[in-house]
Amino acid sequence: MSYKYINTEYLETVAGEDTELMKELIDMFRDQVREIHSEMVSLLAGNNFAALGLLAHKAKSSVAIMGMEDLASMLKSFELEAKEALYPEKYHSYIERFGHETTAAVAELDEMISRR
């Protein structure tokens, strides 16, 4: 099955045929991206750009594991820009994209699990 936001290759390599492990990994991802998104919004509201850059770095690793290469690339740019407080007018759109794409990715992951 082809998905728009995720590439399940790594996830399937790690979990193999163990559906319970795959569900656990997906649940961890779901919880982590919700927490990251909420924290990003809070950090942006407080103009805490250095912490926002560090959080973008953490987020990049999480989405990369789910094969979300385009989002990981955007987060790399976000990380570097935020650490230097460059182009803060872009940060809101970065955070919105992160929220949108991770929500869509979780839906795709849930669909994948339901097919197992």
C-alpha cells in the first residue's frame, strides 16, 4: 500500500510481523508528536527560539523514523533558523505544517494497523 505521508519500510523492519510492537511504536509516535506540537506552539508564543530549534531537532528524528523525509527536511531548516532566530515570521507555518502532516501520518499509521 502506498501512503502520502509515511513510508513504513523502517517501521516494518523494526517490528517485523509483531503487530503489538508496531502498535506500541505508533502509539509512542502519536503521543510524542502531539506533545511536540503543543510545546512548539507554547515556545513560539514565548519567543523562545533557541528551545524551539532544539525541539525541531527532536521532532526531525521522530518523523524521519516514520519515513517522512520531506517533513524531516523542513524541520532541519526550522531547527537551524530557530537556533539563530532567523526568519521568525516562518515559524508559525512550520508548526502548522508539522501539526497537519503528523496528524495525517497518524491516520495513515492507524489505517495500516487496521489492515494487519
